Amino acid sequence: MTTGQEERIAVFLDYENLAIGARESLGGAKFDLQPISDALAERGRVIARRAYADWSLFEEDRRMLTRGHVELIEVPQRMGRSRKNAADIKLAVDALELAFERDYVTTFVICSGDSDFTPLVHKLRELNKRVIGVGIKESTSPLLPPACDEFLFYEGLEGVDLPATRKQRVATPQPDEEKQEEEKADVGDLAGLVTKTVVGLQRSSDGSVLSSSLKRALLRKDPTFNEADYGFRAFGEALRHLADRGLVELSEGPAKGDPWVSLPEEGGPENEAFELLRSVVAERAGDGPVYLSSLKNQLRKVRPGFSERQYGYSGFLQFCRAAQTRGLVDLNWDESVGDYVVAATAAVPR
């Protein structure tokens, strides 16, 4: 697909899997197509929508799907597994037929959590099609999301209305202090993930990384990645949050809303912390092996109040691994003592 060209999307719904999955896993929630339509509208132009089921079992849903311009594909009623197989086979055949006959379709959306569709996903990607999966989290096979280019969990989409009992179970009230600590840990995980990915992209390019390229790389690592899981409405908002904390730097890119992303130049707060880590490890090396379990306290003797969380990391091990990624220290597991040995390198921060 040419850069800047709008994606053209074909949607295939394994309706029985979605409707029953929502009812059984989401506290009796009724499946609603609109949140999926809204999410896909942000990704491109939907030009085909097909849903497969024995529609005598879903009479009430017909009107909702028809309003969403979905073509209802009737699968003749059969008993048990044979009916399910018939719907799966029909969906797979139609998707492949469309892939061969309509070259202009760039993206296929398979709405199901059934692992039986994994071979279909692989084949579509072999045909140079982008594949997005959509499923109910509790009823989605762990085999399916990694096969896709991107996987959206239905209950995490904007506009999904869960029953009150389900909402209470998902979002159990917590004391403010505990809630804030949990949020910090989440953002720390995001900071570590973004930093490592930017480093990797810079190594394989001229050092310039666009926000859009970064997001695609994160999805390649984990097709279920979603900035909303960290409390952000958009990926750009997440990057601005990390930039405000000095963890990344943003500069104007070639297109509006797609900035260049880089790591802070030498002297930034995170690099100063990495250099502190490297220097303390180098200093203590003369006294014998430097173990990770005691290293944080040694850093605090030099800089009282040191915390990896202020740099966006959820744990000290994660902070040390980020330093290792930048070539500042080495971590090696010592089986005899059950701890990491940390050694300094001669490198300096980026």
C-alpha cells in the first residue's frame, strides 16, 4: 500500500462466537457492532461487512446489524459442532475469495476468538494483507492474537456498555494511594517498552523514528498492544506524557500528528540516572561481584531518595535492563546465589 493511502477494510464476523462470548463472559452483555465500527473508522474505510450465523438463533440482532450495513450470511441450521464448522468454513472461503478477487482490499478484520481461524490469518498475511482480529478476551484463544497484525479486545473498545455487575468486578475500588501506585507501574512498563523499541528502530535505521513507525513496531511485538491499557486515549497522548517526563523527545514530523521520536540527548534526567548506576557498579566492582539485590541501596547512599519510578520504570530490574539495552551495564544470572551479577561497561549514555 502506498504511503498515505487510505486503508480499505473488509470485515468478517463469526457472529455466534461474538454474541455467545459477550453473553457468557461479560455478565450477560448484548453484543453491539457500533464500537467495532467506530474503532475501524479510525483505521480506514470499511467497504465490506459480512456476518455468519444461523440467524434463526439471533432474530433480535438482525436489525442492529442491518443498520450497520452488514450483509447477513445464512448458515443452514445443523446440530452442534457441524453447524459451527459450516460457518467457519464459509467465512474462511469468502475471505480468501475476496482477497484474490479484490486487490484493492488492504485489510481484513476477523471478528472471532476461535483459534480455527489462525490458518486463515496466516494465509491472508502471506497474500500481503493486513489482518486485525477482534474478540472477547475471556473466550479468545491465546493462539489467535499473535497471528494478527493487530488484535482488539471487544470489551476494551470505546463505547462498549458492560452490565453494572461486570463493571464492578473489572474496576474494584482501591484506595487513592494504591491506585496511583498501580498507575505508575503501568506507565513505567510503557516507558520501558517504548524506550527499548526506539533503541531497536534507531539501530536499524538512520536514527530517525516516526511515531507511526513506533506504533507499528509495538504492534508487531504485541498485536494486543493498546495505549488505552495505560490510561491514554491516543498514542500521541502517551508519547507526550513520556516527553513531559523527559523519557523521550518529540519533534515535528513530515505530517501533522506524526512526530519524530528520539531518546533524550546526553545529560537528560534518565541518562544521568543510568550514568549514576554505571559509575556505582564500576566503583563497587573492586570489592567483588555486585549483586542486583543490594545495588539499589548502594545507589541511595550516593543519591538519597533515588527511585527508578521517577524515570518511568516499574521496578529496579526493569531500570537495569534498560541500562543494559543502552550498553551501560551487563546483567548475568548467578545460579549459585540466585541473583543477577551487574557489571559496568566502558560505554557512556546516548
